[in-house]
Amino acid sequence: MKTLHLDLAERSYPIYIGAGLLGQAELLTRHIAGTKVAIVTNETVAPLYLAKLRAHLVSLQPIEVVLPDGEQYKSLEVLNRIFDALLSARCDRRTTVIALGGGVVGDMAGFAAACYQRGVPFIQVPTTLLAQVDSSVGGKTGVNHPLGKNMIGAFYQPRAVIIDTDTLKTLSDRELSAGLSEVIKYGLIRDPEFFSWLETNLDKLLKRDTEALAFAIHRSCRNKAEVVAADERESGVRATLNLGHSFGHAIETGMGYGSWLHGEAVAAGMLMAADLSRRLGWLSAADVARIEKLIQRARLPLQAPAKLSPARFLELMAVDKKVLDGRLRLVLLKRLGEAVVTDDYPRAELEATLASRREAA
């Protein structure tokens, strides 16, 4: 097991990474102070891992909240199921909420914990690669709205993140690839050595090589922890973690939540960001080809869907958390390993990217 620490003064917390961690009760129980716990999971994960987690908490008579599985259920309506369960069990402010699942479960359980009685403790136990390397770390919580993804939420840090790499054995190939999208992102925005490592070792990751996965998860979490420690509430450098996300969120919203996985949309979005960076003279054509090759090897989409016209893209991107004073700020690449957040780009170049990086109709 390896342990990272996210340094946020009195809200600092550990990130445990290793195989078989769901079997180590003390990792979980040391972060539970009250006499009640609520486990939030979904219909896919519950049959796989709920009993194993519950076995450590029998004396606390855990409340179980099993949500439907899918991005389309990341809504205020479904969020209320968590509140219903907490209120019905008369949970108090010392109740610990445990998120057992992927990014949707983690975001919703964390948001519920942030809101219930104005804040109760919660612990992240992510079971997908994407959640392990990104959404479980950093305290972003929330739900989607029909008009925009993740537009309703809160910054709320967990007490701990427990990453059991064994859970990836039951992950679908499609979900594994979606997680690799966020792994690749770290190489692009701030860790060029890691990007080179991914070029060499991507096949091992696709084959679920234990050592390669553990290294990629640890390196990704270390990058995320460093950025969040420097800028918890995304007033500066943390926004660079959203490379490809303005484009990607538009795809997810425009196609209907759940049609494209988040990592798939981000992959296409990162290539759109790379294309625009090339048009601005920051990346070379060879750089873009290098990024595209790695994303293709990861079995991820290379183009945005033909269904979304440039005009529709712009309409969707106007509802984005990075819009300030009516100007859409985008995360672009100055070079491989260096990202920048900017609203200084010609509108015509953005429109050219939106037109050229789409699937053929």
C-alpha cells in the first residue's frame, strides 16, 4: 500500500492506494467518529463489494442506499433518495457517509454529505479507474442539470480516499478506457515524463497489469493532490485539470447524459483543445498527432459526434463554470506538459476547431 496526503491544513486527508484494501477494516474505521454510517452505492457495485465493506461496519448497523447506475441518474431527484434514507434513520451530524462506487456515486454522496445538516463526514471508496484517479480526490461534489453538467454542487473534502486497485478487475473494458482519458490528461497538463511513460506502457494498462495500474493511479493522484493543495477552489491553477472538459461536458449534455461516458467525451474534448492550441501556434502538428495516437491506442473517441453542430456546441459551452463576464475561458496547451486557462483566442479559430473535429455526418 502507498499513502499520499492532500495538504489542506485542518482539512488534510490521506489517499490510500493498494490491492486488497477493502479487506483492511482499520483503514475505514479509523476515519469514522460517530455511531452511524450510511453507505451510498449503486445497483452495479452493490452485488460486488457492498457486503465486503459492510462486514467491517456491522456494529454500526450501516444504512445502505443503492442508487440506479448511470450518469443520467446524477440528478437532484435521485439525490433526494440519499436524504430520505438519512432522515428516515434519524442520522445526526456525526453520521459518516461512505461513497462506494464510481464518479457519479462519489459526486452525489459527497454533495449529500455537504448538504445534510450543513455537513457530515464522508469517505470516498472509488471502484472505477476514472474515480480513482480524478473525481474521488479534491472535494468536487454535485449533480447535473438538464442545461449543464455539474452546475449544482459544492467543494467538500472527504476524510479519506481508499483506493482498492482490485476493484478494477470487475471493470468493463469501456470504463477502463474512459478512466485512461483522465490519466492521459495529467501528462498533457503538467507531467510530460508521465506522458512519455504512458506512451511506453499503455498496452500494460489495457491488459490490467497490476504494477502498471498502481503506478499510473499513484502518479495521477499525486498530480491531482498537488494541484488541489495549491488551489482548492479553482481560482487559478486547478482549472487546468479541466483540459478538454468544456468541450466534453457539451458533448455529454448535448448527447444526453449517459450516452457518452465522461472519459470518452473528455478524450474528444482534449483533442479539440489540442487542435485549437495548434491553430494558435502553441502545439505543432506532430504534437497533436502524438496526442491523438495515444488516445486512439486507449480505445477512446477521436472526434466529437456529428450530431452536434458548431452552433450547438457554442450554445452548450455557454453554460460552463469557466464562463466569466460572458467570456468562455478554455484550458489549452502551451506545449506538451504545460496548460493555460485563457479567453484570448479568435472566435473564428474556435469555430474552425468545432467544425473540423467532428465525425462525418
